[in-house]
Amino acid sequence: MSDFGFTHVALEVSDIDKSIWFDAKYAVIKVVHRRTNSTSQVDVAWIGDLTRPFVIVPIQVAKVQGKLSPASHLGVACKTREEVDRLCNEVQLKALLLEGPNDWGHPVGYWAFIRDPNGHTLEFPIFLLSL
């Protein structure tokens, strides 16, 4: 089956290596492609979970101008409430927990917001949506 929907979201980052490490640890993604643009000398990566034709594209810049913060965020599904709690406990020790965990009932469910190294917000919900 071909997927002709969304293909990527590009985000400014100030340290692409730190961003890749953080996303690999907390969002369970892998680098699909990485390069330095030969014209602009900008570092770019494609990172994804390898389950769908969709990637996040961190683009290294000197200063991050547009941050996903908190209403604008990327969601990373968790399997259980315990997994959300574990992530919250871990990131709280690093002062990265922005909000939660919260339980807003169906369909929103149990979720938390954390801050990545660039100030972008990631949401970790128990994914309840079924299409």
C-alpha cells in the first residue's frame, strides 16, 4: 500500500547530535538518513520509528526560532500507564517534565508533556485512538 499522506515534520534544533540521542532514548526512533547539505553546510537528519513512511527532520540552526511549546507538540504513544509514569519519573529528575501525568479520560486518556533539548514539547500519551 502506498502512503500519500504526511511524510515529515521539520524542526529547528541547535545541536543535532543531542537531539538525535534524546529522540532515540525517549521516542524510540532511529536515524533513517543523515547528511550535511553541500550548499548551506547545514546538518540534517531524517529520524523515524521504521513502522511507517513518516519522519521527523531535525535541521541544525544557530538559534531555534520556532519551538513546539506545549499546545503545539509531537505525540509519542506509550503502551501502558506505567510506561508514562516511568518516563515522567526519569525526566523529572532532569527537570524536563512540563506537565503531568494527567488523566483526561476517553479519548484523550493518560498523558504527560516533556521538554526536549531544544525547547520543543513531546507528549507521551497512552494511545487510545482507533480508526
